[in-house]
Amino acid sequence: MTENKPKLLWVGDIVATTGFARVTENVLSRLKDRYEIHVLGCNWHGDYTPLQQEYFMYPAANMYQNQPFGEARIREITERVRPDVIFTINDCWIINNQWSQVKDLRDEIGFKFVGYYPMDSYGWYGCLTETMHEWDAAVCYTKFGAEETLSSGVDKPIWVIPHGVTAGQFYPKDKAECRKSLGLNPDDFIVFNGNRNQFRKRIDLTISAFAKFAVDKPDAKLYLHMGQKDQGWDLMPLFNREMNRQGLDPNGRIIMTAPTPHGPSVPVELLNTIYNVADVGINTCKGEGWGLVNFEHAACRVAQVVPDHTSCKEIFEGCGPLIRNLHADVDTNFGRIMPCPDDNHLASILTDLYNNRDKLDEVAQKCYDRVTDTCFNWDTVAADFNDVFQEVLTKKEEPQIKTSKRKKKQDKTEKKELTEATA
């Protein structure tokens, strides 16, 4: 450890308009007085940012080392910085690769290694057990994820630290004014999905559910804040087909932020306005590690309808109707099970909320209350990460599933009971 502040090497998105970057920036801004912070920045290519006045920053990739998550640079930066703690936020298979590049340096440099990972499915075989036993701390976004990790055969303490939401970034605004600013009809019923257009997100189910719901509802519009192709579906032909199957004219029934193949990159202020134009937000993924879009959208006091699985269930159960799962895919990687939501059930839920606006408002309020709980405040989240870093630096032993010491407003005994039950 350095004579003054411990050196923290943080490996993750920064500057980029991504959810991972928002996690990085919100946590580090609250830890910068405690640590000398170095960032191996994913999705940042070295252009000037004011954050360079706060942290030592290195692009995760360059023209010679082009692996996007710093796999090819983490060793170089570790040898240069000689950190006390290396922290990385990514999927487990990426963290495994990052760890493999530096593990032989741990005894020489004396750093501690902390991995923060999502869990978006069930029944993993491999991956989770490959290197996690060698990390100094493992941190998962959700209790569900921690339990799945232990079920996979990992035998070590698992911290549970959620993402947060910043009141000044995502908050309720006047819907009519937001629609006016974006040129949208104030009287339409807008269904919103802001996930990335990739196969895990099952945007095809969003479109088919909307088309079934939209029958006899000419004011219903679907807003897709995503790329028209990206890594998933060719959205416009698919939308046309599904609407035609229901005997509907697709013209004028879909809203896109930008007519681009890849996802739109917009500042947080505009994204908050986009969130606020919607009547309801939906998610039809077959697995979610956190679901930051729905989480942020709920902070705008917009009702969320999500699948009855993974983190979606953990966060929003009890706030409103969950979409039942029709069947489950076996993923091509690690044999994991990924439940697929029922588009017919989603169409039915949307119809019920459309016809019962009081219920829609009640769901919106419950979703808002849930995500604005103090346990999801970035001050709480950052303090929890500080607890992890301080613990690994002092090698304190704890129970198998570990949660925040700070109690949330609701269900205050839940975390204590979980720790006692698994000790």
C-alpha cells in the first residue's frame, strides 16, 4: 500500500454513454478522496475528458492492443501503477481473461483482485468456477446472482452490491412538455423499450406483443430507443411483418430515436426526456444482469413491465405484473438456462394497463418508490464498494452471501436474515 492513499486500478467503461460508464463515474466520484484512482477505461479512446483532472486514465485498447476490455493492457498498466486493489466490472468470462493476465504478478506487487459481475441466467456450467476462487473478493449485482454463483459450485463469500440511480440524472418531468420537445403526439399511448438490439434482449417479442396489443388501439405507438439492426433484428421489416399479421398498417406506429443501424448515443439529459415521454416501459429479454434501462426509467415514475426471471424479478416483483415465461432457451455458452417471456401475456398486461389508467399510475408509483429506495442511492453503493476494498486490504473473513450494512427503507431485516441463513 502507498504511504498515503491506497492505489485503486478500476477496469471498466468510462466517458462512454453506457450503463457501465455511469456505474464507474458515480462510484469513483464518491471514492476519489479515499483512493489514488487509476482507470483502465473501456470504450474510451483517449480523447480529452475533464475526468482526467480527477483520475489517472489509460484507454483499454489502442492501435497495437485492440482487445476492448483491457485484456491486452491490464498487465502493462498493473506493472506501471503497482496498485493495491484491482477492480473490474464485466461479465465473468471477461474477468477470467483479465485475471489470467495479471495473476502471476499478485505475489510480487501485492495487489488484491475484486471482480464485479452480472448474473443473467440459471444453471451455469463452467466459467464461474474457473478463476473466482482465486479472486480476493467476488461481487454480484443481485442476491439472485449470488445464489446462482454458489449453486454453480463456487465456495467463497459473495458480496451483493446493486447499481444505483442518481436523482439529478433520471427523474420525473412533465410528459406533455417532453413530448412537445421531441415532436410527439401528446395524446398517444407510448410503449417504450430502450434495450440494446441484441439477441438476449428478444426485441422480436417486444414487437410481436405490441402488434397484438395495438389491435383496435390506433393511439398506441411503440418507441424503440435502439439501433435498427445492431447485433439483433432488422427492426423495420420485422415491425411491418408483425403489424401486418394483425391486420394493422405499420406506418406512423413506431418511433425511433435515430434512423441508424447502431444504438443512438445521447446525453443523459436527453435520455431522461426520452424516458419521460413514455406511458409504460417494457423488457422482453431472456435474462438480465441488472436491467439499467428499466431501473432508470422507473426513476422517472414510469410503470415498468418486465419478465418474471433473473434480476427483473428481484427488482420489480411486487411493483406490478410480471410477464410469465413461456419456455426456456439453453444458451450456446456454459449450458445456462434463459427463460423467454410470453408475448401474448405481455399484450394482455398492456391492454389491462391501457384500459385502467389508475392501475397504470399505481404501478408507476410503486416502481418509482422501489428504485428510489436508499439502498439504491449512489452514496450507499459507493460506501459498500469502499467496504469491499477495505476488507480485502485487511483480509477479514465473512459469511457466504454478503450484503450492504446499510439498511434500506423497506424490508430492513431482509439482508440480515440472508446473512444469518447462509453463515
